[in-house]
Amino acid sequence: MAFDMTVKRVYEPADKADGQRVLVDRLWPRGVSKAEAALTLWLKEIGPSDSLRKWFGHDPERWAEFQKRYDAELEDNQEVVAQLRGLLREGKVTLLYGAHDEAHNNAVALAGYLLRHPRA
């Protein structure tokens, strides 16, 4: 099953083309109001654990290992992954994140996981 999914910084303006907007960070992004975020859902439980997030520190050299460890956390958290898959079955979903690095962040890793594991 192919998902209609995109990844976007939460600091970028909301757009009707975003579909359902889901924040996938455990921490609320600094300087963004709830109105500006225009969220459908804040799925904080799907974000990486605090220990994994701190270990990674958005270091591109740790990216491959971060993805493996995050995949393992997602495997152990299938209830919340199933909730996100349910939204994806309804239509377009934009995964929102707060990190500065657009290539190495948990939303990109989560999107990759969902593409590699389309079904529970």
C-alpha cells in the first residue's frame, strides 16, 4: 500500500495541500503557537525516546545508527504506529517536525520506516 505522505518543518506555513498535519516530535517546537501549527494531531508518543533523541543530537554521522535504533523503538510501539497508519489510509498526511536539519530528523526516519513497513 502506497501512502500519500510528506515531511515538513512545523515552522513552515500550513497549506491546504498538507492534508492531515501530524506533529511527530515529543517536545513542542519553540515559538510556534497551536494556531500556527494547525495540527490535526500531536502524536508525541511516536517520537524517539528522550535518550535516543539526546544520543543522536542531529549528528549526521550518527544518522544510520539513529534510524536503526528508532526503527527498533517503532517496532516496540506498534499501537501508536497503527494510529498513524490509520490516518494515512484516510488520505494525505504531512509529518511535522521542529529540527533545523531537513535531511536528518525523526520525521524523515519515521517516513522511511512507514515506507519500508507499509503494513502492521
